[in-house]
Amino acid sequence: TWDSCQFDQFTKVAGGDEFRGNQADRQRHRFFRKYKYLWDKYQRTACVGCGRCSRECLSRIDPVAVLNRLHQQQSLPAPKSSPAAEYRPELAEILYVESLTESEKLFRLRMPHPLEFEPGEFLEISVFGQGEAPFTIASAPERSDEIEVVVRAAGTLTQAMHRLRPGDTVGVRGPFGCGFPLERFNGRDLLVVAGGMGMITLRSLVLGLLARRDDYGRIMLLYGARTVDHYLFRDELLSWHREGNLDCRFAVTQGDNSWGVTRGDVTHLLKDLDLEPARVTALVSGPARMYRAVNPLLFRWGVGEDHLYLNLERHMKCGLGKCGKCRINDICVCESGPIFPYARVKHLKEAIER
Ligand SMILES: Cc1cc2nc3c(=O)[nH]c(=O)nc-3n(C[C@H](O)[C@H](O)[C@H](O)COP(=O)(O)OP(=O)(O)OC[C@H]3O[C@@H](n4cnc5c(N)ncnc54)[C@H](O)[C@@H]3O)c2cc1C
Ligand code: SF4
Ligand code: FES
């Protein structure tokens, strides 16, 4: 079937009304639909600029000329954002690099402008010529143009990042996603459970909690890692523990136990907790296998389903809810997460269960 928004019957409805009966209205609609309404909503047009419509038009209407004319005539100031700006990285300078463990480095970046974000949100960071990947913001969730991320050398891009030095530049997009809703935790005791790299997200969370320490009851951190050398932010955690702001408990599955920490995975730390489960909100960040072990124990202990939050990290590409790479059934993790209330994802088998 051939149809066109330029045909006179295009808007004719069964009752006989025709909403754009004259050619001028149809032309107006054509230009507004492709170049104004989409711009208003998504800051991009429906035109890739191939020029085919200018070339092929039998009446020799040149949309580029029409658009330029409309642009000259309009009185509104030009929009600040440009089409598809959210896909275009801005430049951030590396201010400081520190090795936290054998495979993880902390990078402090100077952003082009101050960022505001919730703990758990992430940036897409690119190394030129290597690619782009998502990284959780590890610094305090306060408005700042200095941001910290921790990068584990995993593959091509992250190894290239590890070779960068202060003064080098990376591309950044974001912040993206939804983080922990701190205001919902007011007055609650908080049980923060970290596994491995999950601590990167929780460092930002803990910094946010400590900044408003009086708003919460007790804060306990249970942190499981492979060996004591794999703990991230070790000195920081120990100093918060000593100051009495945060009750930190550690477990290791392997290696020397000179610290005297609990031997075993993080579930061993859930035994004999001196907290009242009905007052507890649990904030858990780690690999999915950790959720499979920890969640049932939390529920058995008495934590309510409404008081459990999880960090679901999935492979991502655009970070914008467009490419679909991070989808779990009806949920786009990059948009609605990666931090989710348990109730929101418990029906998704693939989210936690295999
Ligand atoms: C929301 C989110 C936050 C993240 N935060 C951090 C962080 O704070 N620090 C950190 O070191 N890493 C983080 N990651 C993982 C990081 O994005 C990947 O390690 C990175 O993409 C690997 O790229 P690569 O080219 O070095 O490795 P590759 O050679 O591409 O792969 C190496 C490993 O990384 C995994 N990986 C590859 N692409 C992705 C991807 N897009 N998302 C997740 N895993 C991937 C692969 O499965 C493989 O195991 C995060 C991922 C997500 C989705
Ligand atoms: S220039 Fe190409 S993409 Fe843009 S409206 Fe014309 S035909 Fe469509
Ligand atoms: S990463 Fe593209 S839709 Fe989520």
C-alpha cells in the first residue's frame, strides 16, 4: 500500500472529518513532524541528511532550503543541545591515578562541568581508538566536577585505561541510570553487603550515607573478597570503622588470614547479626551468584522484600535505553537500574536466578 502524509485523504476519518485538508497544512505538518516535534522530544531530527528528498522531489521542493528559511524566520533562540548530544563524549582530564589492588586502579577525573548523581549511577568512558565501556561512579554523590572511578584491567579497553597517566584525556558520557534512593533509607538501620567489585558502587553509597550520618540508624558493612589483598578502599573502610561511623565486617575465601577476618564467603558474616531485621534495609552489590546465596538468608532472617536493593550490572552499550543490549525481558537495566528494589526484579528469572 502506498500512502503519504501529503495526500489529501491522509487525515480523513470515518466520520468524514479531514484535519489537514489543504496542502499548506500538510506541508507544515511534514516539516514539524520530522524536524520540530522530534527535536523537542529527543533533540534530534528524523533526517540523516542524505539529500534524497531534495533530489527526487518532482516539485523541486528542497527541504534544506525550507528548513533554513524557517530557521531564519523563527524568533526562538537556538537550542543549547545539539542532536544526539547524549551519544557524543565530552573530554575529561585524568588528575590522579592510584593502584588499589593488583588489577584495580582508581582514576580521578576532572569533568567538563559539575555532575550530580545518585550512588550507583555510571559513566560511559572511552579511550580514544580503543572503545567505550560503563563504569560506576565511585566518589561521593555530591555535585562536583571531580569524579572517581575504579577500573579493573579486564580486556582491551580497561588495559588501555590502566596505561593512562595524569594529564591524559578520556571521553565521558553520562551519568546514566538510577542509583540508590537515599531519602528512602531515613531512620532505617542499613546493612550494606559487598562482594568483590560490588564495593565500587557501595563506596559511593557509603560516602553518601556518611555525609548525612544522623539520618540513619546503625550502618553495617559486610564485605567478602577472595583474599585480603583484593579488598578495595581498605584503609578508608578501616578508618571509618575505627571512628565508629560504620561497623565493617570482612570475610575472605582464600589465602592467608593474617587479618583475623572471617574465613568463608560473605554469607558467613550474616550469622548472628546484632541488628533488628524489621528495622533493616539491605543494600547488596556483587555478582549474581552472591544474590542467590545472600537474598534467601536475608529473607529468612526477617528482612522485608520491600527493604532489599540490588545492583544488577549487565553488559551495556549505549547506556541510554536505545540499543537493547542490557535488557532483561521488559526492563532496560541501563535506564531503570542498575540499582533495583528487589520487588521490581524478582519476577525476572534471568536477573538473579540462572
Ligand atoms: C553499569 C556497569 C558498571 C560497571 N562499573 C565498572 C567499574 O566501576 N569498574 C570496572 O572495572 N568495571 C565496571 N564495569 C564492567 C566494565 O564495563 C567492563 O569490564 C568493560 O566493559 C570491559 O571492557 P574491556 O574492553 O576492557 O574488556 P573486554 O575484552 O570487552 O571484556 C573483558 C571482560 O569484561 C566483560 N565486559 C565486556 N563488556 C562489558 C560491558 N559492556 N559491561 C559489562 N561487562 C563487560 C566481559 O564479559 C569480559 O568478562 C561495569 C559494567 C556495567 C554494565
Ligand atoms: S534528506 Fe534524506 S533522511 Fe532527510 S528527509 Fe530527505 S530523504 Fe529523509
Ligand atoms: S545499554 Fe543500550 S539499552 Fe541499555
